[in-house]
Amino acid sequence: MKENTMQIFHNDIHYSQNETIKSLFLIMNSLKEFIIINFLILVLFSGTMYFGSYLWVSYSGDTVCCEFINKYIYISYNIAYLFSHNLWNLSLQIMVILLVVCMTTAIICNFFLINQYFYEVTGLIGRLLCWILPNALIASYFIDKLYIFDFKTSLIICFLPTIIVNHQCIKLTSSILPDIGDIHYIIVKTFHYIFKRS
């Protein structure tokens, strides 16, 4: 009887170790995918900024552009001010701000099961209005304070990256972080195990 009990105990430990290793591999794979995708977003975003700068410089010497600059001085100033920065550093800082904002939102909403009921079941329009736009507005506020851009300019340049970054943050937090239901389950199982052992 004692040998059977010890065998079951060792089997439980072995099963628990296997599950822990599998969980670690899943977490590492999720983190690797998250890092690779966001790095690609950064490269594409930076490339888009450089391409926009090239188009603006090429267009600014044209007669039509001179008329546009004279007619829309404020808009022209904002565009020129945007492209006067180091665009790689600008893209990197915008991505960092977006990651902080989207990850904070994703962690809070994942913990309280908001992702499960208000993100996974909503369509594209619902996600744009309830998730992407608020995160883009918050990020735009910090970008505006950091670079003294016009708020509309900040919103325009960070809106498209927010679409992908927001989804990746929600996907990562949902796959590796516990929610309030998981924590409740762990607490109940722990107390059940303690009382059963005693």
C-alpha cells in the first residue's frame, strides 16, 4: 500500500514537471513571436516614415507644393517638423510608448476578463472603437507631450501601428498571464489540497 502511494506521488511530481516544462516552452514561444512581430512592425513603421520624408522632400520643390504650403501653412509646418527629426529614433520611441500603453491596457483587461467578453467576441469596428482608438489617443497624448507635435499629427502617425501592437499585446497577455478566474481556481485548489493533506 505504501509503495503504491509513493508511486502515485512520484507520478504526480513527474506529471507536474512535464506540465511546467510545456508551459515554459509555450511562454518562450509566445514571447519570441511577440518580439519578432513587433520588431518587424518597427522596421516597417520606420521605413514608412522615411518613405514619407522622401516624398515630402521630392514634392516640396514642386510649384503645386509651394501653393499648398502658402495655402496651408500650419499643416505644412507640422509635416516639415515631423520629418525634421531622426526618424528611426522617433519610430522607436513611438513604438515603446505604444507597447507600454497597449500592454498596460491588455494586462488590466485580461486580469478582469474584459478581453474575453469584449475583445474576442467583437468585430473589427468594435475593436477599432473600443480598443484601438482609445489606446491610440492615450499614446498620442504622450507623443504630443514628448515631441510637441500637433495632437492630430501624433494620432495619425501612431494609429496604424496601434492596430497590430494592440492585438499582439492582448494575444500575449491572454496566453501567458493568469486572469482572476485562474487565480481563484489556484487558491481553491491550494486550500483543497491543504485541507485534504491535513
